[in-house]
Amino acid sequence: MWFKAQRSWHDAGSDQGSGPSIHSLIYSNSVILLLAMIPSVSAVRRNISACSLFHNIVYRAHSPTLSVSAPGSRMSLWRAISSPTKSSSMGSDIPSTTSRNTQNAQKFPTSGFNIIQPDEKVEEEELPDYEARRFYPVRLGETFQNRYQVVAKLGFGSSSTTWLSRDLTNGHYVALKVYVHTSSFHREVPFYNHLKHHLQTSSHQGRYNIRKLLNSFTVSSQDGIHTVLIFEAAQMSLRDMKIVFQQGGFDEGLVKGAITELLQAVDFLHTQGQSVHTGKEFFPSCSTSQAGLSRADYLFITPDASSRPHGGDIMPLEYRAPETLLYIGWSYPVDIWSAWDLLEPSKLFTARDEDGDLYDAAHLAQIIAALGPPPPDFLRRNQERASDFWGSDGKWLGLAPIPHDRTMERLESRLSDKSGFLRFMRKTLTWLPEERATAKELLQDPWLRS
């Protein structure tokens, strides 16, 4: 059975069908200034701070209404608890390997909700490759390892769901991520094992912006074994805070500070950890232990990535760089591609056609509108794939119309130093990955440092 309730954390979840994600990996210390710098929340900040808002959300999640919300939050759909899911293969008769500890655990209501109809798909059910039997049927109020009690759903993807949970041993809140049982390779644990030494020994400033993996274990369903990862809990992202408090956009100085923190973390991952961080989006948010967090999707352990390209789909569709769309090898520069959404209210690329459907041709057409036609060298790197979209003369075949109104100049609408910002963005948005600026180079950009 599924129920409808309020949610304010993230309107879509972890990765929405593009693979496993870490709910929040990179800290941004600048975000603690957020409530002080946004005029529209001046009345709010007298009552709640950036981190007390987290406790407000958690408290309401424990209330009888099971409403997890912040001022101005949108309605969304949440998986309920204590009752079987809609799929019989994930019913209440699943033998659980988790222990129940009622001494410190909260009790959750099991009625009083609007019931979603069985034929109505929500969240991960809408993913094209969704199979109910692959997912562990997490229920609100469920306790894992006699320690982590599930409070609310944070997000979902094609290979995992993520849940706000309370550590019953110390009262702290964590993000609990449960993989599908068919996932044979888990990137996060090897990544953290690979990075552990660097976090302990490096003097790189960006190491402070990397969040911790707290625990990992497995849990059984009737269909298989699921890996569970425990991370520090995050709060609202900057994008969600913008939707709630400041829809017109944040102060430019705040955005620059957030980008600086992010680039320091990415530079640490690249130069110290030697890993490619191909994030879906970079939006710092608040945590209970430090100033802020940013969500990060897809972490690849590639110790020799600077010299050896890698292949395959690595990012959510609208954030994929050109080389990933043409199945060309990618390496470190792929990270920087998705920086636009930190700064702008409108997405530069939607990857959708006029009917709203995801379509590679529409995505490439939008990239052409922003950057101009690709150089011949780019098309030669995978001629077979390129021939799906371009003729032998390099001309666009027109599988999707080029939206000439979606240039960076037209979409940028709010920053005071527009020319400086666009110069910064053009360092990150290029057809050829080797021409794309690295995080270290972007940290020295005049617009960012001004």
C-alpha cells in the first residue's frame, strides 16, 4: 500500500534512473551564510538557522501527520510504512534480517493517508527498467541492524533508494542507501576505501569538503541480498532552498563561494584521490555536523583516469557531456560540464524534445545551440555513432530542431557580471574534453575570484 504525504527534501530523489548515487558527498562551508544572505528569509532566520531547519524537518517527520516539510514545500509522493508495497513480490511476508529495537524507536501511524491507486506509478516505478522485485521494500519506522530507524524517503534511482534514518544509539540522523539486490558492483565502498589514506594524510583544502561513509552492511529480501550504506545526513540543497525562499536566484557572491568550495572538493578528488566525480548536480546544502553538503552522483575509481579514457553512460541524461553522448572515452574534464545549474534558474540543457521526451538528438541539438557545431575532430572520434546525427559532410541531419533561442547569452538572465560569467562557463562547456578547464584552473578564474 502506498500513501501520499508532504516532502521538502528533494523533489526527485537521488538519481532518477541513471544509476546509483551518493546522497551527499561534498561539503560547502559557505552555505551556512545562506539564510543571512537571502532577503526573502530575513523573517525566517529569526526563528530557524540553517541547521535548526534540519531538526524542524526531522521533528515533523515524527509527528502524527508524518508531514516532512519546510515553508513553501511542494506536494510529492512518499512510500509509506508498516504495510505491504503494491507489488506482491515485495509484500509484508518478506523475511527481514533487521532487528527491532523498540526502546528508543519511534512509532509511526499506519492510517490517515490518501491511498494512491495501484495502477498509478510513482517515483522509481516510473523508471523504464523498474522491476519491483529488485528493490528492498523499505518501510517508514523499520529498523536496520537494531540501530537505524527509517524516518522518511530522500530519493531514488534505478539501482537504489535513499532514506533519512535516525541512529538509535546516539540520536543522530543519517542517510541510509539501499541498493537493489541485482547490483553487482558498488562504487561507493571501493571509492571510500581508495580515498581513506588521502583524507588522512593530504593537506589539500578540498579534503574538508568530502563527507564520510559511516557504515555499510547487507540486508536480505525474499529475492536476494541488498547492500546498505550509511552516510551523514544532508539537508536542503541550494536549488531547493532557492525554490522555497528565493526563486529569483541567490546573491552572486554566495554562488561564487559555493562554486569555490565545490571546485576545491573536485580538485581534491582529481589530484589527490584520482577519481572522476561525475555529479548530476552541484548544489551545496546544510548538515548537522558542518555548514553544508552537495549531492554527488556516480563515483568512479579510476586511478589512472588522467591518461586513460573510460566509456559508457555515466551521468543523468541532461547532464551528460558531449563525449558521453557519442560514447567517446571520458576522464577528469567530464565533471565540470554540469556547473551551469549552480548559477542559473533555467537549465542550459533539458535533453528533451518538444513533447517532453528524453532524446539524445534533442540534447545534441541544444548543445549545438549553445556551443555551435562540433569540430570535425570530435565527430571522427566515434564516426559510427556520429553518423546517427551528422552526415558525412559534418552537417546536422535534423533529427531534432536546433533551438536557436537557447544560447547561453539568452538563458543567462540575472548575474551582474554577465560577460565574466559567460567566459567562465565557456571554459567548462566545450565539445572537446581536453579543451575543458580543470577544477584547479577554474579556481583561478577572474570572475570566480572577483
